[in-house]
Amino acid sequence: MSLKQYKEVLVNPLIKENPITLQILGICSALAVTSNLNVTLIMCIALTSVVSLSNLFISIIRNYIPSSVRIIVQMTIIATLVILVDELLATLVILGDELLKAYDYETSKKLSVFVGLIITNCIVMGRAEAFAMKEKPFVSFLDGLGNGIGYSLILIGVAFIRELFGAGTLFGIPIFGDWYPTNNLLLLPPSSFIIIGLFIWLIRGYNNDQIEEDEFDLSKHSVAPNLNKRELNV
């Protein structure tokens, strides 16, 4: 594989083949953790780590996985990586307790319920099945890294808008001051759908290749309508 192809595998998922805006994957966490940038960043790091490493390890053993149990093997590898990431976050939390007076503990507590969702995240499972099972380890790692970064870009964008215009803060730091009223609509999970929809509209407006063609054309009237005909009201 040439250097250009390696670059395409890494760069295409950022915008052109973004897993959220094009493939509509990973929406659950986009709704759940994007009201606060602190939590969003940790979620992005966790998922990017898991999808990259799971692609790598699954690709390494792809020729030894029986087709009948491949999903179980993929789930086992992904679950193991999620546990390792969770333990790493827990270690960082302990250090945060000492250095930042439990600042990171609150972030971890908010995130802990969502880290488990990575195990069954559509992006992780989708890249493992569609790419890592067919390609070599290094390019599979790049594919996972690219999809993780693409996922992260959208999540950070959604979290930036929701926290800034919802609570008037960024990373918990007041930006607008006391005069700014809380916008509860942006703090509710459904607002993520609206923001992601706007992202999809902007990206597809910029890149017309992502606009789907009509599945069918509406047929024209075979007979011109008779405008002089009146129906009787019964």
C-alpha cells in the first residue's frame, strides 16, 4: 500500500467519511456526554484508544479467527481494552485526587457509565468487522485512529456549542458571566440531534458527493388534469 493510500485511510474519516455525519454511528455517546467538554474529551480519548487498538489486535489474529465466532472474539478483545482504559482512567483519577483535589474524580464519575458503552459502540464493532478483519495490522490501526479522531471532532464541536450556549461556560469556566441565562434546551440530550443535523447539512453542502441520489423519480401525470370538472359533495 502506498503512502497516499495510508494517508487516505487516516484522513478520510475526519470529514469525507466521518462515522457520525456520514455513517450515523456512535450517536448514543454524542447525546450522552456532550453537555460538558471535560467529559467529552475523556470520552474521545477513551474511544479513540479502544477503536485503534482493537483494530490492530483483531487484524493481527484475523486469519486465525473462525468465521462462526468472529463477533464473540471481537467483543472479547474490545471489552478487554475497555477495561484497561477504565483502569487507566481510574489511575489518573487517583493522581488527580492528590494534585487537583478530586477535580478529575467528578469527571470520571460522570463518564463511568458511558465508558462501558464503548464495548458495543457501533464505530468500534463496525471498523473491526468491515476493515480490521480484511486488512493488515498497521493500516487497520490507522483506520481506527482516523475514525476515532473523526468521531472526536464532531463530539468536541457538539460539546463546545452545547456548553457555551447552554450553560455559558467552557470546561466549567464562566465565559459570558452572570448576565447570561441558562439555555435548558441546549443542555438536554435531544439538542445534540439538532446540532449534528446542522453539521451534516454544512458538510454535505460543502461536499456534494455525500448527498444521496433519489431512490426513485416521481412520475408525471399521464393525463392532464381536467380543471373544469367539479365533484359533487355528498
